[in-house]
Amino acid sequence: MKNVKRMFINGQWLLSSSEKTKDIINPATGEIVAVVTEGQDNDVILAVESAKIAFKDDSVWRSMSAEERGALLYKIADLIEKRIDEIARTECINTGKLFRETRYDDVYAAIGAFRFYGGIAASLQGHTSNNSNNLLSMTIREPIGICSIIVPWNYPLGTASASIAPALAAGNTIIVKPSSLTPLTTIMLFEIFEEAGLPAGAANLVLGSGSNIGKELITNKNVNKIVFTGSTKTGMDIIQDSSSSLKKLALELGGKSPVIVFDDVDIDLVVDNVMFGIFLSQGQVCVAGSRLLVQEGIYDKLVETLVKRVGSIKIGMPFDENAEFGPLISKEHMACVLNYIVVGIREGAKLAVGGKRIVDGDFEKGCFVEPTVFIDCKSNMRIVKEEIFGPVLTVQSFSTEQEAIDIANDTIYGLAGAVFTKDIGKALRVCKFVKSGLLWVNTYLEAGSSLPVSPYKQSGIGVMGGIQGLEEFTILKQINMSLNPKKTNWFQNDDKRKEGGL
Ligand code: NAD
């Protein structure tokens, strides 16, 4: 068990009492890159107990001021930055994402989250009200308590950090469960927490599959909030499982985001952005622009350009500097994506490019599927309706602005979307009427805003990001102080009440 990676509970690196382990596989090569301990319910109970003790009013963690917590988050960001290459390499080996993506996107997203929430940790405020001469009222914000943070495999360090940073900034204690497929950079993050001097128990790490330890994280009576990022199906299970103890929920779920292209655009520029929106990370991005809606006048020309460009994407090993596209996360997920491609063909969509697993030479042991485009799709097809979470783009045509909005909204999801047009009025109208929480105009996936976002429909519940994302990790408590303490005279005889009771 010497090289087995461990959980971090109450400031200690621990093996699970299950004595089971799980191999972590590089999806590009099929090689085992690490072995991790496999947790069970007892480990979660231990982690919750540790978080509970660390949340006591007189604990080291609770005694820290917001400024001190902010400074600690800044230190964590600096330590991540110091290990940036090592962390990016590990993320690359574990997820199969291209190294240049993990190096310049994923790890910086984590650094950015800790710096942003470190910077605003001390900015949480309540309000006062003096509406009455007799009463001074105020609200104060307090941490919610113990938070279970459950993370998916597609953006492990970035997603974990996006929830951990505000949770800690607000003064909560946490138990983090990464996906059992991709725990490696989260383990590194906890090494950094230890090095930064985060008080024992403030942040705990448990390792294991959702089916093994998920339920305890959701139902444990001492857990106050669940922060879940993952599929809509699991999100629905979590709502049910957590209902008996009515926990606070933040759910960031799936998407099937529309990209609407009007006929006044520069086709090359749009195609470039559309490809970035769907094929970055091999389509394994929650906000991937997976439904392309093109106005009739440019449909044929745009499809021709798109198909040509997609056909020449350079598929390669994640560390190859020339590679533009890598493997999917696992054999199971690859089988699921390939099955959707078969479904699309059966449904009558026209496969314009891609569609096959790549098995030549080095690719044979990995999980590589060609970037795929289906054209002439209809809204009732499964490949248009369901989240594939892979490199599959569906293309539909529309004639009017209203038709584009109607098709865009014909989905159970409401995560993201985009509009491409030179007409600013049209762009803003589409943004107003498309029911998605995050919209881009003439760009896709461009990040840099520190504003919050909330999903529509079955894409989730709650607010992520920004100062509002920090407030989501607090309870708003109202306190009312009498400026003129007096008897209520409620329980008096009628005469006395007439004299000045309520
Ligand atoms: P998933 O729902 O299968 O798993 C997510 C996490 O939940 C994993 O850690 C898993 O072990 C755990 N889990 C599974 N079943 C559980 C249960 N019953 N109780 C508690 N935990 C459980 O999702 P995935 O396949 O890892 O990730 C892909 C999905 O995540 C896609 O649908 C994608 O759109 C979504 N996602 C959403 C966002 C967002 O911000 N909206 C971001 C990234 C990914």
C-alpha cells in the first residue's frame, strides 16, 4: 500500500478501512498512472465528523477572520502556481485533455478561483434597517456549516476549485469528493492545503465512486449543504436522496447548448468559434455548443466550410504540441458516444464528417473518437435532444429569428448558448429570449468575467461565481434590537391593552 494515494481527513493522509484500491487510467494510452484508496461510508462519516469539529465556534478555523481566510486562499493560489507544470501534467495524464489546455486553462481557472474568493472573502456584508423608531434591524451573513462538494471528471481541478474557494472564503468546512476517474489533481490540491497551513478538518478529501460513498455524503445528517456538479440524472437522484433532511442544494448539471448563426456573418470566423465551442476537450464540456442552428441563406456554404475544417482537425496524443484534439475520458464513455453516433444515423441525420473510433497505431489503446458533425438534423432526434458530452455536433437550419429562438428553447436544458450576427439588436433580442443562463455574442467559451451565473430549467439550481456565488455559501440571519425595551402588554386585561398594548 506504499504508493497508494490517500484521503485527507482531519489533517491526516489515510487509507480507507475498506482496504480496496482503484487503478487510475490514462485514457490516451490505457496505462495505469496511479493507484488510489477506495473509500467507503465509514470514511465519509469520519470526514463529516472532522468537518463538524472544525466548524465548532471556538475552533482554529472559525476563529480566523475573513481577512485571514482570504490571505490563506491567496497563499493556496500562489502554491498552485508554483506547481503549475506538475499539476497540468497530472491533469493531462489523468483526463486525456491536451497539455496546452490543462496548462493554460484548467490550472489557471483554479488559481483564479482562489485569488478571486481570497480577495472578496472579507467583503460579505449584511444590511441595517431603521424603518421603526423602536427597532434597529440588521442582517448578518454566516457560514452555512458543513458542505459536501461533489465533482465530475471533465474539469476536475477547475470545478473543484470553483466550489471549494467560495465555500472556504465564507468560513464553511468541507468534504470534497472528486470523480473516481480523475482524483489526482484534487489530491495535489489537498497537499497544497496542508502546505498552506489550512487548519485540520476545515477541508477533507474522500475518494471513491458515487455509488459507494455518494449516498453518505448526501444523506449524512450533519451535512448542511450539497454542492454537486455533474449530470442532470445524478442531480435528480441527489434531490431525492437529500430530501429527508432538507439540505441546501447547489446543482450545476448538464446542457445541450444552441449556437445560432444568422446569415450576415463572416463564415470563417464563425466556423472557427463553433469548432472551439464543441470540440475543445473533445466536447466534454458542460457548456459545449452542441446544437448549431444556421440561417437558411448561408446553410450550405457554412456546412461546407465546417465539414472541411473539422475533417482536418489534428488528432493526437495529449502531450503532442501539434495536437488539437485528444481522447475521451474512458472506454465506457467512448462506447456511449459511439452509440449516440449509431443512433443519429438510424434516426436519419446525415453524418457529414467523423463518426468513427480511431484505432491506428498508438491510438489503439486509447479512447479516441473522431470529431463528428451530423447535418440536416431535426429537433425530435435523440442526438439533438440528449446531452452526448462528446465530440458530436448537430446542425439544423432555420429561416426567421423567432424560429431560431423556438428551436433553441426546445430543450430540457438551459445552461449556455451563443448568437452570431452583426446586427446588435438581433443579438440582444436573442439573448433576451433564449432560456439559457450563460450566453455569448459573436464568441464562444470566452472566459474572464467574474460575474455570477445561474442555469435555467434542468441544467441546475443555484448561483455560481461572483460575489453572489460567495453569498450562496452563507445564511442570511436577521437580528432585531429594541431601541426602547417595554412590556408588550399582550397578556393584560382589556383596559390595560387600550392604554397602549399591541
Ligand atoms: P456524474 O453525474 O456521473 O458524476 C458526477 C459526480 O457525482 C462524480 O463524482 C460521481 O462519482 C458522483 N456521483 C455519482 N452518482 C452519485 C450519487 N448517487 N450520489 C452522490 N454522488 C454521485 O457526472 P460525470 O459523468 O462525472 O460528469 C459529466 C456531467 O457533468 C455532464 O452531464 C456535464 O454536463 C456535467 N457538468 C456540469 C457542469 C456545470 O457547471 N453545469 C460542469 C461540468 C460538468
